[in-house]
Amino acid sequence: MSSDPFNLEELIFEKIAGGARVYDLEGNLLLYAEREGMSKLGKCIHVYPSKYIKREILTIKPLQKSLKEVIDLRMPVGLSFEVVESSGKSLGIISQTSVWERKLTKIVIDKWLIKVNDEVITKIEEVSLVRHLIRSYFFPCKYQIVSNGEIIGYFEQLRKFINFRYHMKINIPKVNTKLLVAWGILYSILSVRF
């Protein structure tokens, strides 16, 4: 029997064609997410308990009607999504922002904000600019999850040659885990980083 994915401190996310899967550390499938339309950023992502049980748990809805895609070969930037429970209740907004450093080249540093009632409750950002520059295409990505100025967890790529698997570790009582799980699914689906 599967555990509740919203009450676990550690999860594994895996990108698949048109969606993502979420596992516990023992490899049990906890959630299955699929996007409407394989390559359409402007479509909803639906989250289910499995591929075969189509009882929707969460919906991740894009907020922009016309999305502008700025690609740095890894991730579209400047996107916002609303996370909605099956009851129709909105849990919050996940927004990607970008810090552009203009020196010799343009560099995008990933930073995500999770907002509830227009208040930022959690920030998810790459660990450091130096790590970003060195890691961009050769080393695994790593993000820190920050709430109220305190680091409450990490999200990092599990490294093999070509791999779209990520590990999230969080401090459960500090944050709404449904929003973090939704972000992990969203990141897994949108990322094109090996």
C-alpha cells in the first residue's frame, strides 16, 4: 500500500513523456501527473494516484493566456501556475522568476516563488551563482527550499548520464507540502536539463 505523498519528508520525481511520476524512497508509485498536450506549456497538468486511477488529486493550471517562452536550453522562464485541489479550492500560485546577469553573456538563475493569498511563503532557488555557472550542463542541478528565511529542504537531480530523476527532502511541519509536491512535478515536466 502506498504512503501519503503529502506526509513524507523525502520523495523521488521522475520525468516521463508527457508527464511525471512521484515515488517514495522504496520505489512505490505515489502520484502520476500528465499534461494536456505533449508539448504545450499553456495546458493544465493533472495529478492522479496512478496512471490507471483517474481520480484527480491536484490540477496545476497555467495563468498566462499567451506564454512567452525564453529558453536557455534548460527551462522556460517567467511562468506562473495555480495549484487547485480536486474540490476546486486554490492552494496557491507557483511562479518562476529569473535573475538575468548581463556581463559577457546572458545567464539565467532559476528562482521560484510559492504564494498564498499574494504572500510569498516559500522560495526555491539554485544554491549559488558559482554552482550554476559550473554546473549548467555538466553537473546535477540543486535547489534550496526557503521559508521565512530558513532553509527547510533541498531538491536535486539524481545523477546518471541522461537522467530526469530528482530527489526532494523537506521539513514537513514548516510548509504546505501539496504546493511543494506540485512544484516538483512542474519542474520535472518542464525541465529539459540532463
